Amino acid sequence: MWTKSTANKKKVVGVMIADISAQFQAHMADAMKAEAKKYENEIEFVFVDGKFDSNIQLAQAENFISQKVDAIIFIPSDKEGSKPIVDRIVQAGIPLIGVNTKVAEMEKLTTYVGSDTVKSGEILMQAIADMLGGKGNIVEIQGWYGHEPQIERHKGIQNVLSKYPNIKVLAENTGKWTRAEGMAVMENWLKSDLKDKINAVVAHNDEMAIGALKAIEDAGMLDKIIVGGIDAEPEALNLLKQGKLKVTVFQDAIGQGKAAIECAVKAVKGEKLEKEYMIPYELVKQQYADQYLARYEIK
């Protein structure tokens, strides 16, 4: 447990990452740490890992409150589970910068840095609908049920599907945001009577898409099933270059990480903040993979 030194004259910002083992959040944390170095003479940034557990994050928040930090950056593990965490921080009068994943009560945040998650589902589904020529059978691998990105990406996918009556959803399941679970879900479908009916896999993130891709490749069906994901992680971009992954949607981990630190610095200094800072999602096709790989170079 982190403890503030009495000899430390610097301002302190607590940074609560939902799960540092998640690749996207790891990239975001790297960007935060790089940006934080610009202010190391005046502000100390303390990073903690919530391990996708709201109870752990609540304890971390209480520790930061007891140590009287000057601001908190918060990526919640769970939308509903964020309520007591947000309430405790706000009641303590500490500026709270929400990042990447929405909390249940957005109006309580000092500011929010993120992207329109519904839009990411729409962009992905539209790209796959175009590849299918407006007809075919899909399966959907969702994130943890109840997580804000799972809810909103599914909503975006449904928004697009409402325009394509000839695209049928054969099955959906959660891959819990992980590669291993995404692979297991896909393996089960390929062992069922759905095997020869699936034309495309719509995955809520690249980790699950990569897992599904591995299962499809092992079954010798890469040429028969389109796979798409969200985040445009480096490994996914390399698979896109190889033609294995057919599409991904870029979520700017580096941009969100840098903006979160910039907002925290402004909050510590008492400067005015907008209520939100939104960074657009972007469709990535094979010919642009190298351009997006270059955006992971932290400068």
C-alpha cells in the first residue's frame, strides 16, 4: 500500500488502472508514465492495478483519500461497481478524472477522457457488413457482461444490424476480454453444428479476436471466416498486415493516456477543465496497418 512521505513537497496524483494485464490498458499506462515524466519535479504520479476488481479499487481509492492526494485518475473495473468509489472520492473533495470507461454517474466526474464506445461497435459492424455484402451469418464475442464497453459496443453492433435483415446472429457469448476465453468460445462454436454456417466473427476487442482467429486457424478455416476486433493493438495490426485479421478499429491508447495526465495536471494547478475530452475511433484496414503501428511509438 502506497504511503505519502511527509518529506515530499510534491503534489500527488493517484492513478487507478482497472487491469494492467489488459493490453490496451498497459499501452495507456505506458503513455501516462511517459507523459508524467514531464512533471516529475513538481508532481508525483502513483500507479495502482485494480486487477478488474471493484473491491480492490475501492480499497485503493480509500488509501489515496487517507493520504490526501491532490487528484485521482480512474479507469473503473465495472460501471455499477464504480458508484461507491466515485462517491468516496467526490465526498473527499478530490478532483476525479475518469478515463476510457464510463462510470455509472458521469456528472460526478471532474472531467472524462475517452472515446464514443457505441461508435466503435458501429464502425466494426459496418465494416464487416460491407465485407459480407450485406448478408451472411455472424457470431459475436462480447466483453464481460455488465462492463460499460460490452454494453455500448453491443449496442453499436445492434444499431448497424438493424439495417441489415439478411445478416443473422447465430450465437453470442462473453470472451471476458481475454485471448484465452475468446479462443475457448470460438473452439466451442466450431465443434457445434454452427461450424459450417459462420461467415464472420465480431469481437468486442482485439484480444478476443486474436483468440478466435487462433481457433479458426487451428481448424483450417481462415479462408472461410472473417474476423474483426476493436483497439488496433500492435499484434492485431501485424495480423491485419498478414491478412489474417480482416479489420480492426483504432482506439487511441496513447492519446487517452497523455490526455489523462494533462487533465490531472490542470486539476492539480486549479486550471479550468472541459467536462469531457473525446478522441474518435478510426477504422483500420490492411493497407494502413503500418501507419497505426507507428502511433504506438511514445514520444
